[in-house]
Amino acid sequence: PNKVTNIACIGAGYVGGPTMAVIAQKCPHIKVTVVDINPERIADWNDTDLSKLPVYEPGLDQVVAEARDRNLFFSTDVESAIREAQMIFISVNTPTKTYGVGKGMAADLKYVELCARQIAEVATEDKIVVEKSTLPVRTAQAIRTILDSSTDAMPGVSPRFSVLSNPEFLAEGTAVKDLHNPDRVLIGGEEDEDGQRAMEALVEVYANWVPRERILTTRIWSSELSKLTANAFLAQRISSINALSALCEKTGADVDEVAHAIGTDTRIGPKFLKASVGFGGSCFQKDILNLVYLCRHFNLPEVADYWEQVVKLNDYQKHRFTKQIIDTLFNTVSGKKIAFLGWAFKKDTNDTRESAAIYVADELLQDHAEIHVYDPKVPAVRIYADLEYLQAHRRPQFVIATPTIRGMQSDAPATLSSQEIRQLVHVHKTPYAATEKAHAIAVLTEWNEFRTYDWQKIYDAMRKPAFVFDGRNILDREELKKIGFEIKGIGKG
Ligand code: NAI
């Protein structure tokens, strides 16, 4: 009776799309319908031209090609999908609040709440509701309250709801690989009989391709908190190595050598120790701020301050990189052409949310630079939208921190108009066009192809001295120096 044959997922984004595509691929006996209120997104998921999928992930096109219209469907009809499904994943966005109580810190749960209300309104039969979005601890309680209040309101029909927490641990850029072969799947459920039965039903779904011992089941609060904790630990490693990269630059040490030396200690491990211009992505910062907010809410200020430092250090790293560019270019970039290689927050994704590139560009624009961008997967409209969004949504901490972090006087950032942004930022179709006549190149994303360019040709077309600021430490420093570049990396003393 527990066998699930019909799944709905609300939210066809970077998580909902790939996770459901893989569930459908691996479970041909389950009909999977992914719904979204954004009709363009759904149209793109349904496009016969697989290069138009709204999410770029290596291998995703093949998974979609295999399952789509067999047992995987994308639709805007949220109500029908809810009505027909036995199990409903909530996979909508949970961004940082930009207004009111908890502004700039707390997760905005309005989209999740809307989903719960819609499920409550539409459902006439029992449903298992799965939290796939990353949520603050105890959100399941809020969802349950909303679901249960509707059953009171509908006499005669009394569907029963179970709420599960099933956070997603995929990393963008390797989503399909991570989903095919996850380190673990985490499922948290309520402790009563219904809760246990619901957990078993979801375990059954994953067991179609994930070994049982990698499917962990926990209490629901532990599961919710584990996702925030995982992201906090991951981001903390990056901020830790980035903090030391600053010291490396002062002392003549090389951060990559230090990272390798400590990473061979099995207690530390080699992964996630790459110094860079700073982490981006939609999750790390948002989830840590959310964790910090929770700690403050529960009156744990020391714990809150500890984790907040991870985000502050990341802001510092982005400023430090920008400041190095300005300092090196003789203390001004006004009217100078800075070429950006990369805009995505990491390689192998078209996602740009919270990308370091946005912040570095903004700060260079404050100093009146001209920016010329090339990214293999990010279109110009996205780049302009990111910069425009930042003008309206600077985090308060960011504004206050700026002058002290830079260690020099600077004005509070000016708000740039769309017109100014379009005058100063140019997006190119090739790296050669972006770097032509540039005073400096800044590498913001670690795309593999950046290593293989004709760097002699780039050098020849640049202004001299030709500076390269490698924010990802991916280029061959010796080779570039031989050509004549002045190259600066992160943590290269
Ligand atoms: P996204 O913004 O790419 O996708 C969310 C989608 O939900 C959007 O297409 C939006 O139109 C849709 N939506 C919002 N409200 C809706 C409603 N009421 N009905 C139907 N559709 C609705 O977000 P993304 O990146 O997929 O993240 C979703 C959640 O997963 C977030 O909580 C995030 O923290 C979490 N997560 C994200 C990861 C990532 O790598 N992006 C990894 C792990 C978790």
C-alpha cells in the first residue's frame, strides 16, 4: 500500500528539475510531474532543443531526453499535479528575506507557505509532503499546522498528511553525478506510525538506485538542521583557507602548497581547500545567515557570531581581490578596461546567484572601471540583471563593512542606474573580444577552457603592462610570466 506511483514536485529550478529528472530516469514505474508558476521555465524544460533547458548541468540533457514524456512531465498545472500525486516535493526557492523582520538574515518562507496552503486546499486524499527546499529547523511544524488546519475546514473529506524532510545535497556543476551516486540521502520524519510509513515510502523510491546503507533516516529536526550544518561546514572550510591566503600573500607562503600539505592529513582531507576570490551560489551565504538568525532567535549570540564570521570573511575576500586590482593598477581603474573571464559562481553551471563576479564588478564600477565579460554559459541579460539586482539589495552588513575592510576611506557605494551599468559593462561572445585592449584580466570562474586559450594572442592584443588577476588559481603562472604577463593569484606570496 505504500508503493508510490505518482510524484509531484513544486518548483522546477536548479534542484527540482535535476532531482526529479533523475528520480524519473531511475524509477520508470513512477510518474513524475514537475510544476512551476513560471511558464517560461516550464516551456524551456519542454523544449525539444535540449540546449535550451533552463538549467545547464553536464549530462542533464541525456537524463531529460531519456525520461521526458515517458514518465517525466513539466507543467504549469500545479493543482492537477497535487491532486494526482501521492507524494509531493516542495522544491521552491527560500531566499534571504529582503524586507521586514529578519531582513537580510532570515529565510523567506513565503513560497513554501504558499505551497503548503495550496496542497491543503486541493488535496482530497492522503499525501506525503516532502521538504526538498532548504529550510530553518522546525519548518515542518509550520507546514503541518497549515496542512492540518485545512482538514478542519473541509468537513467530510479528511486527508491525512505526513511531512518529511529530505534535504538535497547535490552541488551545482556536478548535479547529475551527485544524484546518480550520492554520498548519502537524508530523510527525516515524524516519529509516529504514519511518519515511519511515509519515511519507508520515500526510502523505497531512492532504493531503486541508491544502496540502502547510504539512505539515512533521522528525526525530522535533525534532518532539517543537517542541511544548514552541512553548508555551514563546507563554507567554513572555504573561508578558513581564504583567510590563510591573505597571510600567505604577506609572508611569501603559497596557499596551494599549504592546502596540499594539510589536506594529506586524513582528518582534514584534501577536498574543498581551494583558495579563491570567495564562494558564491544561492545557498552558502543564505543558509549560514539563516543559521545565524536562528541562533540569535534562540539566544545563542556566541554561536551566531562564530558562523557569521564565515560570511564576513567571504565578503572580505571579495573586497581584497578587488582592492588588489585597484592597487596594482596604480590606485585607480577609472576609465580602464578590465576583462572578466567567467561570471557563473562556479564552473559547469549557468547559475550566477551570489557569484563573486557580481560583487567584484560592482566595486570596480564604483571606481569607474569599464568591464568586459566573457562567460561560456551566462547570457548578457543575466549579467545586467545581476548587477541591477545588487543595486537594490545590498546587504546592510556589506555596506557598513566596506570602508573598514578595505582599510582605506571610501564612500558608501553609489547606486548605479541601469543605463550606467549598460554603458560601463559589455558582454562578449569570445574571450579574445573581451580581452582586446584590456588593461587587466580578472579570472572569476574556474571554467576549464580558460586554461587552453591562446594566451600569446591575448597578450599581444592587451595594453601593457598586461595584468592577470587569477581569482581561482587555475592558470599556468610560469607560462604566462614567460609570455610577459604580470600575474597575481590568490595566496601566492
Ligand atoms: P530556483 O529558484 O532555481 O527554483 C525554484 C522554483 O520554484 C522557481 O522556478 C520558482 O518559479 C518556483 N516556485 C516558487 N514558488 C512557487 C509556487 N508557489 N508554485 C510553483 N512554483 C513555485 O531554486 P533552487 O536553486 O532550485 O532552490 C530550491 C531550494 O533548494 C532552495 O530552498 C535551496 O536552498 C535548496 N537547495 C538548492 C541547491 C542548489 O544547488 N541550488 C542545493 C540544495 C538545496
